[in-house]
Amino acid sequence: MKHDPDYYRQHAQVYKERGNPWDHQCINCDKPAEHWSHRKDGEREDPYNYDPRCVACHNKYDDTGFKKGHKTSTGEKNPKAKLTEEEVIEIRKLYSEGWIYYELAYVFNVSEKTIDDIIKRRTWRHI
């Protein structure tokens, strides 16, 4: 799932209305909060339907990852994913046929580093 522009607008509104999350404690463990976490049962437009959470508790609540070392969603389920599994398979196929990183990066509109990570299986290891 990729975030739509409303996601960023809504979070900006929460920051404007409620301040920085690190000015609060995590509602689950009392550690310093790092994120505003949307309550699953509330309206996204309401800044008061967000709770302050530390990264670990936010990950558990949303089942996503935000920092290295924490559980992350893989593949297309990762909110930061720019490619589909089909495109990753195609990238590896084209590379094996002689395409170079620059060409692949240009065609798939990603960086050469992203292509390198895919080819060397630092990312998208599950396929």
C-alpha cells in the first residue's frame, strides 16, 4: 500500500494541532513517543484520533516497520515500495540478459542503488 497525499496532509494536521509526538509518552509502554499513530477505529481527519507511540509499539499496532531492526512489511505490502513483485522479477530477468543498472533504473524509474539492492538480493529477497 502506498500512501496517498491525504496521508501526509492528515499527519501534518496532527503535528499542527497536537505538536510533536516526542513531547509525549507512548500510550502502550511509557517510553518517549516518536510517532503519531492513527487509531484504527477513528476518522483519519480528526487530529485527536491519533495516539503517541514509540516505534516498537507503533510497529506492533500497525504491523509495519519504520526503522532498521524492526519488523517490516515486505514487498508490495511495504508502504514505501515503489515496485511490484512482477517488476522485480522483470528487473532480474533483464539484468541476466545483459541490461545494465543505469538502463534498468531509467526504465523502472528508481535509483541505480535500488537496482543493485534488488540484483544482490539485499531487498526483495522473498521472491
